Amino acid sequence: MFEYNWLKADWPAAPNVFAATTLRTGGVSLAPYESWNMGLHTGDDPQHVSQNRRLLALPSEPFWLEQVHGNVVIEARKGIHTLVEADGSITTSSNTICAVMTADCLPVLLSDIAGKQVAAIHAGWRGLAAGILDTAVKRFLCGPESLVVWLGPAISGKAYEVGGEVYQAFTKTDNEADAAFKQSKPGHWRMDIYALARLRLARLGVENVYGGEVCTFSEKEKYFSYRRDGETGRMVSVIWFEKP
């Protein structure tokens, strides 16, 4: 299904479930958005972004969101072209494509093992601290033990330095979260967003979690990174299922 310029989810989802993240190559955008930029909000030429989205060649138009770093997860519906403020979408409808855009934040793709319900979540640090994964897991019709989750490409703990506000947001009420932080200098820490996501999911009862080996900041040839470049493009992570 996915050509060379996608990172396909490596997970044991049902065979009728399709999930992947675009790489930055294969589109028409010019510097500093080169080349397969999906973000209309980035400052890129809208015509280039529109062409890039057409090159996705998916079964239907993705359900695009206006992401606001919150914890709202909404039902994805076909034919809705007005952007809704949310940081995740979920569906029980076949060929309805849930999608989130990222350029360092963590895309989290979820499916039940039966391949009848899927979700895409944008987990920046604010949304993760606010419980967006909790919201998503609780929206599934099955129990957490029947979910499989893929952590898409995000900035790694080696490259992600944060200040006291972020550190306190996770550790002031959660002693275990401290293990995801390593102090780099007074008042600053390296934060492992993958570890924090795994911790949240484990507490929710989700055992089948995959991915989390990529660093968008370090792998410039493959991924956009806002923290590395500032003005840059966005990848999109998508998930949908076909009727079994």
C-alpha cells in the first residue's frame, strides 16, 4: 500500500488495518518545506501543500484536524472539510482516515485487535500531560487489553531539552515520570516522550505498544523537525481500516 516515502507501522495489527507516517521526501514543496509537506499552516505555498496531499493517494480524504495541543478526541467522519479543534480522532467506519500532523510531537496510532475501530492521536507534551491518551483509550469499545498501539516518529530523549514547566507538569503528581527525564543542566532536562507515552499506556492497561525508535531531530534527511529548523514542514500519520 505505502511506497518508499512512508514509514509503515511495524506492529501486529489486523490485516485490514493500514497505518503509516509520511517521510519528508517525495513532494513538491520548496525550501525550507522541502519536499512532502502536509501542513497548510506552516507558511508554505498552499498550492504546493494541496499537491502534496493529492500525492498521498489514499482511499479517501483524511479527516484533518486543527491541532491545539489539547486532550480532545473526536469522531472522524467522511466528507467533513471544516477543520475542528482537536488533537485526535477515532472511528468505527471503514475507509475513514484518521490523521494527525507532527514535526517532533508524538503521533500515536491505535487499533483494536479485531480491526473494527482505529484512532490517531497528536501527543505533544501538553496533550500528553493533559491525558489525551487516557481520553483516546477510553473511547474504544473494547478493553485496553485488546488494543495495539504504534508510536510514530518523534523527537528522542537525547535531543529534547525542556525546562522546569514541562518537568513539573509530569512529575509533580507522578513519581514514576521522573525516570523519563535526565537533568542536562540546572533547570533543564532531557525528556523521553516515548517513555512517558509508554508509562501512560501501561497504566491504562495497554500492553501491546510498538514503535518509538525514531528521532525526528537527528534524522534530517527523513523527517521534519520544528525544534531543529523552526520554519519547516509537517509529516502526517494516518490510520484506517477496510471491511474485513
